[in-house]
Amino acid sequence: MKLQFEKIEPEAGSSFRVIHNTEPETCRVYWHYHPEYEIVYLPFGNGQRRVGTNVARYESGELVFIGPNMPHLNFSYGRIGQFEEIVVQLRDDFMGDKFLQKPELSAVRRLFERGHVGLAFGEDTKRRAGALLSKLPKAGSFERFLSLLQILQLLANAPDAEALHTNGARFDLNPKEQERINHICQYVEQHYVEPIDIQDVADIASLTVPAFCRYFKRMTHLTFTDFVNEYRVNQARRLLHSARTVADIGFAVGFNNLSHFNKTFLNVTGQTPSAYRKAFVG
């Protein structure tokens, strides 16, 4: 799947763009990037979320904040059936060059800084922000503007925000290289529950193992091992919302022993799996 640049133009009379989409596959820009920040809220629908190196399932109520130039897949891609999304696209200077320097907006400024790694939100923030976002498509321009400030402040102060890329992965935006990285990501997505031989992945990239290791680190600012571990932990975070045991989840996402799973999960998230479950699931 080729990476595409998406040129975004705000509506006439507005400094940002609001999209209300109820039909899957209506947008033909799939794996793409743009310099704008993006808030995505999905009142209805379920599928796969792909933002940078983060791949996870989403369900109705999903809410994410995506940073500038972060490759991501349309949430409507591959969807069949009931679907609805509300998307807000804006630049950090949508209110002017000095907008984020205002003392009243210090929390929003930090939100934009944190947004470079992508953020997902918990149930309470989904509900509160979702209520505001759902009104944007039919609101007048001034009401939209005020509501957006409320939404940004709410997201900025959300205690249940989770980073999508805890190790700060980012991508070189060369389309040809991005396509190669995409093949690598797809391989990990399909085989993460199994032991992954780096030679097999290097072969996909048509590189020797040493050359592949250097290439992957240069492209993503992660070692391949760190990338695989973070991917597995992201899958584990989703499963921790189920009733499965921590040990069962560790084995289900590709870790060969519980100690390694606990240690890696702690390194990636700053919490053990049990502490994460208690904090975010209850």
C-alpha cells in the first residue's frame, strides 16, 4: 500500500476542517500523511486502527489524536456495514502564530507536543469529548470554533490518555521507503504471535541482516526488536480489557515466558500488565 500525501484545505470561512463520514470507503486516500493534527471520533463502527507503527482493533466510541506527518490508515478502510466518523483536521497555528503561547492554553500546548506520538483515550474522555464532537458537523462556524477549544482543553487534561508510540517511533516520509516499511509492518502484524526470525524480515526488505538493522533504526528510530516488542505490548493492552489472565495474554501475543512479558510491558508502558489493567480497566 503506497503512502500518499493528503492536501487538506479548511472549509471557506473556517480555520480548520470538519469531516462527517457515514459511508465506508467514501474516501480514496488510504495510507497517508499530512502536516495537520487530526482528531478522529467514531460513534459507530469497528475495525482495525493503524497509526504509524501502532496497530490495534477499534470499536464504537474510539477517539484518537494523531500528530502531524504521522502515517495512518483511514478508519473506514475495509469497513462494511454501519459506520460513522467525525474528523477534525487543524494546524497548531490555526488561531495564529502566537496562539499556543497564551498562558490560558498551556495545557493545549502540551497536548500538541504529546500528539506527535499519537494519543488514544479512555471511556470517560470518549464519552465527554464524543458528545461535543458529535455536534460539530451541524454547528455554525462560531459554535464550531468554541466547541473545538473545549474539546482541545478536555483532551489536554484527560487523565486516561495513552501514547500510541511510547518509544517515540517516527517515519521517514519517502514514499518508496514507506512502502518497504509497510511490508515489514504487515509481516509483523501477521506473525507477531510466533517467534520472528530477523533473517526472514531482512529478506522481505531485500537487505542483509546488518543492513536491515541499520535501515530499520534509521527509518523508525527503533530497533526491530523494540518495534516487535512494542507491537506485542499494544496487542496485550487491548486483551487486558478482557477476562483472560495476564499469563495467557502474554503467550497469546508472542512472549515465550511471563517474566519476559512483564518486564517488556513495564519498559514500554511504565506499568506492569496487572497495574495497567487495574488503572485502565478496573
